[in-house]
Amino acid sequence: MKPKEKSCKVCSKPFKPFKSTAVVCSYQCAIKYAKRKEKAKKQKLRDNVVKYSKLMAEAKAAFQKWVRKRDEHLPCISCGKLTAEQWDGSHLFKSEVYRGVIFHPWNVNRACSYCNRWLDGNLIPYRKELINRIGLEKVELLEKEADQTRQRKWSREELVEIRDEFKQRLKLMR
């Protein structure tokens, strides 16, 4: 049984394929077809990267809003100031290095922008005050988790879960 005449996917000219799976009429069209497929594959990967980064941004935004609401009446965790021009969410374990505890509620606390930005978190008094707030055992658990999950990559499903969880927690606080 001979394959029927087909239309080339690149140049649209009719051709008789030598195999039933052929979609192009010549080597030149095959090269163009392969380049198009590769370009489409790269575009899909780019789209996935954008979508992942958007999910990460949404999860961070929901978490940060919740932290701001949770700590709105607390002083700076590092210096104890009650007033500041600007407040930040300070991480005991920096989010750039310790990927696994970015969204851990014990790791992020309200701090004045001076301590967080100019004093790089002012970590010694930060840790002391965190021990006063949550206890030594919990701080040690956080330290252990931070070391174990340093290179963690959050899945899309986890980011959606985190985003939705902290949006729900924020609603319950209001």
C-alpha cells in the first residue's frame, strides 16, 4: 500500500512521502521544520520559566502580607524600636542562600529597614529576640531545617499551596 499524497508542513507543496510518517517534502524543508520545532520548544520552556517565577512572586507576596499583619504591633526584632520610617520582613536565614525556609513563619519577622538593610539583619540580637519569642528548641529546629533544605527548589504545586494558605490565613486575621 502506497502512502497518499500529502501537503508539506513547511512549503505547502503536495508531495508523495516515502514513509507514511513523513511531514515534509525535502531535506531543506526538514531542516526548516526542525528549527521551527526547536524554536517552539524553547518558547514553551520560556513560558514555563515565566509562569514559575510568577507563582514564586505570588507566593512571596501572600506570605509577606501575612507576616506584616501578624507582626504589625511588634517592635523590630533586632533593635526593639516601635517606630520606623519603613518596616521590612527580615529573614534570620537569608532567602538567597537558604531556599528551603523562605516561607517558614519563624524565619521571617518584622524589622526596621535600618537593621535589615544597613546592618544586614543585625543577626545576633535578632536570634536572641527570636529565642525570647518562640523558644530555643524552635530556633534550633529552624537552624537544622535551614541547613538541610539550603538548595531546595519549590514545585509549582507547593507554590500554589503556599500562596493559597497564606491568603487564607490573612483572611482569618482580619
